Amino acid sequence: MLEGLVQHDHPLTLQHILDRMRRLYGDSEVVTLTDAGKERAVYAEVCERIDRLCRALESLGVGPGDRVATFAWNSQRHLEVYLGVPCMGAVLHTLNIRLFEDQLTYIANHAEDKVMLVDDSLVPVIEKVAPTFETVEHWVVMGDGDAGSLRGAIRYEELIADQPAGYDYPELDDRAAAGLCYTSGTTGNPKGVLYSHRSNVLHALASCLADSIAISHSDRVMPVVPMFHANAWGLPHASTFVGADLVMPGRFLQPEPLARLIEEERVTVAAAVPTIWADLLRYADEQKPDLSSLRVVPCGGSAVPLELMKAWDERHGVTVLQAWGMTETSPVGSVARAPRGADGEEYWTYRSKAGRILPLVEARIVDDDGNEVAWDGESTGELEVRGPWIASDYYNDPSGREKFDRGWLRTGDIAAIDDHGYIRITDRAKDVIKSGGEWISSVELEGALMAHPDVLEAAVIAKPDERWQERPLACVVRAEGCDVSAEELREHLRSRVAKWWLPDEIAFIDEVPKTSVGKFDKKVLRKWLEEGTLQRQAVGAAES
Ligand code: ADP
């Protein structure tokens, strides 16, 4: 056999991205919306600040493998920490600012964070739990606002201003840890997902593929999805890799400032969960901001309603590009661009799937007995994936080991895969409704309900049933000023789903409770159901 390794065994580290930012894309820029207006810096300046940040962190005692945490909105400073910490050989841990206090305590202690960098606007949130963080030695406050009671707080700007220019980056193994992010986990404590340099770099490369998100140097990318939520879906890495500009919305996530940023900064790619795009669509319909620069909107985290995608396409010429992934998958595993030749309804069928599996990712679906299920687009089972940016274990937590099977990640999602490798998620294993031994997809019922113009949000949960074990209960939020009835909704569903799927109870609620990452929190709905606080209405009683 011929010796295979004739190319240089080049380490795939984030240092390469930093190097490109400095040498090739020095004039690309980062724009951040702050309380005082917009802050701008070109990449050359950002890199220079990153060098000084690395020196400063070293002077605070940060060494190889140490965890440096952030508690911050999307901003230029957060980007500096994002790249600097891994490139100096330490590990970036992005804390979710919306977690409950005891979860924050658990996570910071489990990760053994040494330094914590906090946005000034978030000091009031973190200072209450700060005394419970056992390993944090230094607090760094980003911004001029009050540092509250944070012990020995240092100002970010002062910290880096004191340092000489330049930094001698260490040689790193690309399998070394670069980042750490905790996911809520279905049971027990939050679970840490450790990303290597290699996985971040390959994931960024995949995001730039034409059939994926297709980030290029011409783009101005606005990650609305937080940098603490699965690496802002990898967008900071992908954008800096190819020298795209970044537009950071800071803490201004309402439709008005987002629309203004898109309009003024000529944003071409903006990514967020579906609710943000539903809000922005309503705002755009009323206020008519100029969104003509927007090309593509990567969207995921939960199923993206078809009507939402169609509305953006028809009214604004914007492709809301559905992607599927999890914190454990870095996060992007599949992206839903239609295959060549698909048009009409077939085109939309593809667009409304979770997407085609990305290059380098492998997928399979497995039934309850562990057998692989055919890729016929119909048969469903648990989705399992593996690949160079898919986790194969949790960080320092054997209690999550049942999620992994020799490199395969058991996603907990129920899915079908077609013969072109398009994944259709029908449910999360924990949300599926089992009625008379058959499965009812809560995701499909929700999609069908949200296709009704008078429905703002709909979440479907299982309610215990003596005869069928479980039946679907639809929790519906009406659009403002609308009073669609439960019977009308059942009629609307009739042509869209099988008869035995029709909910026999509907509860109208003011708002669907959301999790820390903005997803429907069905645990809360189930609790309301159990406590009897949901005002339920029976529907279609005459039929059954
Ligand atoms: P959490 O478990 O806290 O929601 P993640 O943010 O990692 O953590 O969520 C991953 C889950 O989000 C996936 O397992 C899947 O259930 C759901 N999800 C992500 N993208 C999609 C999508 N396009 N369609 C349906 N579900 C999705």
C-alpha cells in the first residue's frame, strides 16, 4: 500500500481563522448595537485587541485547558473572547444568561470556571449567584456600567489597555478543547458538550458550503441567536473564517431594532429561532422597513412553520432556511435547501423538512428494538447521527452516557429520512403522543394549527386517556383581535391530518411558556394540565 499522508498534517485550529482575519480580512468589520449607539471595529483592530486579551488572561493565571466563561449578549467583545480564549489554549465556556440560578451554580462549578467575563447590563443577574461559584478567581466586567457586588471586578477595557501589543500563540493540537456549552438535558443536571478546535473549524467550513448556509466574504451576518446558544449556530466562526462582516444586536432583540439594523447595516444573513421571525414579519408588514438586503435567514431550534417560510419568501423575497441540530451537534447537522428540479408543492415539502444531512455527517434511524429503519421518507424511528462535529460523550458526566452508542449520538428526535437524505422530524421522543398504540406527531399538529391565520402559537401535549392511553391536547394562542373557536380549529385540521389525530380538547392560553433558549416549554404546559389550571374545551364530541 502506498503511504497515504503526503499532505502536511495541518492542525485544524481556530488560530487559522484568527490568522486569516488578521492577514486577509483586516478591513472586514464588526458592528455592535449598544445603549450608546453603534460601535464599529475592523478585524485588524479586533485581532490586535484579541492579542492583548490573551496576554491579560495569561497575567490573570489562565493556562492551557483552563475554562474561561462568558455571561454576555452578542457583541464585539464577546467575539474577542470567543476567539482569543481557544487560540491561547484555554477553553471558552458560554453560559446561558437565561438559566435558573441553581442551574448557573451547577454549571459554573461543574465546568470549574476560573475567570468570568460579564456584560455590565447582566451584572444584576449574575451577582446574586456569584458567591456560589466556587472556582471563579476573577470577574471581568465588559462595559462601563455598575460592577455591583462582583468581588474584585476588573474592567475589560482597562485589562487589555495595560497590555503590550502582540501575542505569541502556542502550538495547539486540533483535538484540544476549544469550547464548552451546556445543554438543558432531558433528565438530571445540564450536560456539558465540549467542542474541539477541529470540530469548530470543520463545522465552520461546512456552514460556508453552497448547499448549506453559504456564508461568503460578501455577506454581512447578523447572529440574533445568542452566542451562548450552541455557538450562535457556528456563525461567528464561519463568518470570520471567510471574512464576512458581523452585525451584533447586543441586548436589542425586539423587532424594531432588528429591522433597523438590517436596514441600516444592509444585513444579508440573519439567524434566529422561528418566534423572532414571526414577530419581525408582523412588524415588517406594518412598518415596511427596507429589508431588501436580506438574502437568507437560517432558522431552527424547533420546527419552522411552513406558512412563516412562505410569507417571508412571497412578501420579502427572503429564504427562511430551515436547519436542524442540537448543542451536541455543534449545532448544524442538516440544512433544508430543496434538491435540484423540485418546484411547486414538492419544493415546499423539501423546504419544510429539517434538511439534507451535511457532508461529513452520518445519520440513521433506529426502531425501539435497535434495528435500522429504511430511508423511505415514511418509516420513523429515533434519529442517530455521528461525525467530526457530533459529540460522542458529555463532559465529565457518565450519567448521560446512554445518549451515545459507539460514536453515534441518540438525538431523542423521532424522524423519517428519504432516499435523498432529507430528514423529517416528526417529534421529540419525549413529546410524541401515543394514542391506541400509534404515534401522533405533536410537531405536525402544531404546524397545521399554526397554518390557521388566527393562530399565533400552538403547542400540543399528550393528555392521559383511559381508552387510548394518550390523546392530543392543543394549547392555542389566538392572534391579536381574533376569536377563532375550538370547533373552527378542529374543522381547519380535518383536511390536514388523519381523523384520529384530531384533538378532542383545546385550551386557549395567553402565551406558550418558553424555555431559556426560546422553545415551547411543554413541561410547564404538562404541569398546568396536571394542576388543572388549563381551561380546556371539548371539541368534536358529537363525532366519536
Ligand atoms: P434543548 O434540548 O435545550 O432544546 P438544543 O438547543 O440542543 O437543546 O435543541 C435541540 C433540539 O431542538 C433537537 O433535538 C430537536 O428536537 C429540536 N430542533 C432543532 N432544530 C429543529 C428543526 N429544524 N425542526 C424540528 N426540531 C428541531
